[in-house]
Amino acid sequence: MSTTNGFAELGATGPVVDDPAVRAEVAAAFARYEAALVAGDHAVLNESFWASPATVRFGVADRQRGIDELRAWRATQGPLGGRVTYGTEITTFGTGTAVVTTLFRYPGRPVVGRQSQTWVRMPAGWRIVSAHVSEVGTEAG
């Protein structure tokens, strides 16, 4: 059996890939996160991550292991005004897991940013459990 995007289901009773309702939920959570990045809203940014010592975030020149390190690092960061995302892809697996990838730019900076996040549905809502951010020259974007 195939889903509408051509991916086969993972087994006869496996999760459906890219259910439109689940994708819409993750898209809303991701949009909220991105708006918080631009505004420097630390409360929303911190809430967006899984509150666990197992949470991991690799940044351009930093890394955090666990929610405590992540929150401490986040407190030192300002708003990311002018950040623009594009090429965002959301792939969902069943009703509880999603991968989001996006590219981003800042005005006047000659680099392309890449971002990937794994989101999991928790009792309190969608949370990022792992994230990676990198930058490359514009020609490699």
C-alpha cells in the first residue's frame, strides 16, 4: 500500500507517511518556533524543545546536550531579525514523529543556513528532540 506521496507504508500496519493533518500540526509548531527565533522569544524557544537530558542541538559553532545546557545557551542569544526560511520540507511518520528541514538566510550575509529538526508528539504537544544547524557558502545552498 502507498501513501499519496509515493512512499510505501512501513509494513502492513505501519505508520502512514505525510498524513496531511499531522503535517499541518507540525507546520504550525515549526512556524511558531521560527517566529520565536526571529523575535528572540526564549520562553517559546525553550518550550519547543523536549525537556530532557537526552535533547541534543548542534549549532553552527556550538552544541548543547540536554535541556539545561540548551536553556543556558539560549539565554545568551538575541533575536534573529531578518531571518528568512525557504525550501522547508516536512515529512511525518505516523501521528507522532516528524522531520523538518529548511534553508535560511540573513540579509547582507553571503551564506546559506541549513537546519534539520526531529519533532516528536509529547503529551504537551510537538517538541524538538534533536536539531542541527550549519552554514555553507551560497553556491552550495
